[in-house]
Amino acid sequence: MEKLIQRWGLTSNFQVLLIIIVFSINGSFAAYIAKPLTEFIGLPKETTNGWLFWPVRIILIFLVYQIILPLVGFIFGQFNFFWNFFTKKMLIRIGFKRFFKED
């Protein structure tokens, strides 16, 4: 636990626990919500070739995960952690660097 606290700049073991809970809830939710999303865009598993279905579903899971992560973090009082360490970095990597101040 101490290595995580130091690496992530946290203040307590309880904060580590909250962050682990957020990761688990968010991952489960992203996987759960991807099924209706693939059906909504017209790619039901039963009638879609696996070579198309699975890459699309994985991309949807990734996108949902990144969008929902700060929201679930907010619910658990950890918004700043998830915004600064994951969401902000991901947005900068895909080209939204100009929207963020230089740190």
C-alpha cells in the first residue's frame, strides 16, 4: 500500500481503497454498458461477425471507461485524482493538449 500511496501521491490507505473501488466499479460498468451500445449502433453479437463485433466492443468499453471514470471518481470523492492522473493524460495524448494549461 505504501508504494501506491507514494507513487500516486495519496494521503491514506483509505484513499487507496476508494480508488481501487472506483476502478472496479467503473470497469464493470463499462463492460456492462458496451452490450446495449453495440446493439444500439446495429451490431448485435448474434448476427455480427466476431472480427467486427469484438474490436468495436473493445473500443466502446475503452471510451465508456474513460468518460465515466471521473464521474464515478467524483461520487467517491476522488475526482481530482482521476482527472489529473488518467483522464487528463489520455485527452492530452489524443490531441487535446491545447485545452490544458502547462503544468
